[in-house]
Amino acid sequence: MKNLKPLQTATVLLVILFSTFLTSCSDHENETNETLNALESNAILLQSDTDALLFMLEEEKLARDTYEFLDNQWSLNQFSNIKKSEQSHMNAVINLLEFNNIAYTILPYGEFKDKTLQDYYNLFVENGQISQSNALQIGATIEDLDIVDLQEYIDHTSNASLVSVFESLKCGSKNHLRSFVTVIETIGDTYNPQFLTEEFYNQIISGNHETCNQ
């Protein structure tokens, strides 16, 4: 009988250790499953997200194509530099589209599938060649529109990858808007926001140049 006590104690210890091991494995498995579920949820791209990416690809193209035209017309540094940035914006959207195996088409310069964007381009080209002042106003207007549309899509998606890309593009557009407005005010003109609220516009203009993850 005296030899049974150590055996019973050892058995109890084994049971405790085994139970702790099972609990630990179970907790770890739950955490892993939660992480996987979060990743899977984030990987799901809704149709609205796809539509947002395809539209923003063309809207960034609108900026690039318009600045290309205005750069050829006026040879201003703003258009020369920012058109390159708009190409990088397009590339960021393209990367996300390709990662999700979404087909896309990029039409030649000055051509757009979206009728509204095509109308904008035609109007910008027509008015932008009248004067440098007009051209700069158009640059600010494009960035104004871009920020509003990006924010709208950010507010209506739960996809972290899309939010990350669009936040980066919005950051760049805010810098571009500041750049255009600075030159506009330097030549004695003013820019009145066409799409942004006065409050949001003033917040952007009063802010400093931002370092964007692009």
C-alpha cells in the first residue's frame, strides 16, 4: 500500500500536465483559426471593391493624361513632376488588381471607358490650353476630385489592402493639391474647392507636406 502513493501522485501530475497541454493547444488553435479567418476575410474582395479599383485606375489615369497634355502645353514643373507620381498611383492600383487576378484595360492616352471621366478630360484639355492659370486650376480640381472619391471608397470598404492603397493615394493627392494651390496663390490667384468641403480643404492646405507610403 505504501508504494501506491507515489504512483497516484505521479498519475495526478501526468493528468494535470496533459490537461494543461490540451488547453494550451486548444487556445493556440483558436488563435490560429481566428488569424486565418481574419486573413481570409481580408482577402475577400467584394464586387464594390473591384469596381472601386477599376474606377480609380481610370481616375488616376485621368490625372496622368491631363498633366501630360498640360506639361506639353506649358512646361511647368508641377505637371512634369506630378504626372510621374500619377503613374506610380496607377501602378499601385494595378498591383492590387493583379494580386486579386482582376482583369483590367488601360486605353491609350486621352481615352477612357468611363463617360464622366472622358467628359472631364475633354473639358480639361479644352480649358487648360487657354492659359497657365487655367491649367493650374485644373490641376487643383483633379486632386480635389481624387481626394473626395478615394475617401468615399475608403469609407465603404472593409478590405484592409484596398484601404491601405487608397490611403496612400489620398496622401499623395493631398500633397499634389498643396503644390498646385501654392503656385496658384504665388501668381495672385485663388482656388475654391469644387468637391471638398471648405473645412476639409482648409485642413489639407494648412497641413505640411506628408511622407506617403507609395
